[in-house]
Amino acid sequence: MKKQKSEQEEAYNTLKEKYDKLDDEHSTLSTDYTTLQQRYNKLLAGNRTEMQDIMEALQKTQGDLLKKESDLKKLEDDLNKLQEQLKEKKNNLDALTSQLEAKEKKLNELQSILDNKDKQVNDLKNKITNALLGFRDKGLTIDIRNGKVYVSMEEKLLFASGSWVVAEEGKNALRSVAKVLEQNPDINVMIEGHTDNVPFNGSGQVKDNWDLSVMRATSIVKILLENKGINPKRITAAGRSQYLPVENSDTKEARAKNRRTEIILTPKLDELLKVLDTN
């Protein structure tokens, strides 16, 4: 009986030890669970806060990205507009450059023509000068003005006072001029008669300085046209009376200089006019 009781106590003690051990393990596990639960809850709460922060950051970043995209789209549109404007300006610049190049070409053509005209005028002056060498000290001057050759003959070389009949020496000078004109058919000729400011009291059709200046101009034209090689279409006669003097003083010498006839020789400008018309 004692043996049986002893065995039971031993079994009880063994079970009690197991129970206590299991109870300790349970307590430990319970504590560990509670700790783990707290850590889990804490971690979960921390994750939620972190996730909320991340979500807010993501939403803000997304908003910033959308704004950046909008700004980039506006900038792209502005750049496209600017590109179109630059393209248009480039086209305009190219067109302007082409126009300037064309104008420069025209200017070069004009300059070449003008240079050639200047050479013709100088050559013509030299030819007239050589043809009239014997008359240079007899009231005759030759110069270039405004691209034209002016042959100025004083009254004493051509006419008696108040007359429009050309003297013989004057005729010889005019025939020398006519020979040069015959050899240079591209020269237009203007004959201008000039008087002094002393009133001319004439009779018949020639009554005043206007009439006298015109009659002297036409008398010279007729002598030049004795040379049949000169086309009359090239020649114009004009009277300027007293109103274009070379000397404004009222001296005897000044009046003598003003009583003159001028033969104005001008190269034809057909080539120049043709370039201007196409400009």
C-alpha cells in the first residue's frame, strides 16, 4: 500500500514538475506573445504612419509632376510657336537676302553702266577738245558738268552784237563739232542760246532776248545739220534768254561771258534706263 502511494506521489510530482514547467513555458510564451503583439501593434502603427507619410509624399510628388508636365507642355507649345516664328523670320530673311542680292546685282550693273558713261563723256570731251584746239583762245571753253560735256562759245566767236547770223569763224568751229558728232551717233545734243540782261529791242519776229536766244540756237542747229551724217532727231534747240547767267555781276566782262551759246552733249542713257525699268 505504501509502495503504491509512493508510486502515486512520484507520478504526481513528476506530473507537477511537468505542469509547472509547462506553466512556466506558457507564461513565458504568453509574455512573449504579449511582447510580440505589442511589437506587432507598434510596428503596424508605425507602418501606417510611415505609409501615410509616404502616401502624402507620393500625392504631393504626383501633384508636382502633373504641374511640371503642365509647365513642360506650355513650354513645349511656346517653343513650337517660337520655332515657327524663327522659321518665318528665317524665310523672310532669306527672301530679303535674295532681294538685297538682286539689288546689289542691279547696283553693280548700274555702276558699271555709269562708269562706262563717265568714260564715254571723258572720251567725248577729249575728242571735242582736239577738234577745237584752234579755237580755245577765241572765246571757247569745254568742260564736264553733271555727266555732260558743255561746249560754251562766247558771242564774239559766233555772232555780231544783236545778230543771229553765225560768223564764218564760228561756222568753222561748229563744223569741227559736227564732225565729232557724226562719228559718235550715240550722243544727244542740246543747243542753248543765252543773252545778257541788257534788253534787246528788235523789230519783226525777233523782239526781245527770248527771241534772240532761240534764234541763235536754231542758227547753230542748222549749221550742224549741214553735216548729213547727223540725225536731226538727236538735236534740240532752246533759248534761255538772260535767266541762266554764269556771272551775276553787272560789269562789261560779266555781260560778255553771259552772251554765249552752249552745245550740251549727253551720252544716250538707253542701257541705263533699261536696267532701271527692270529694277
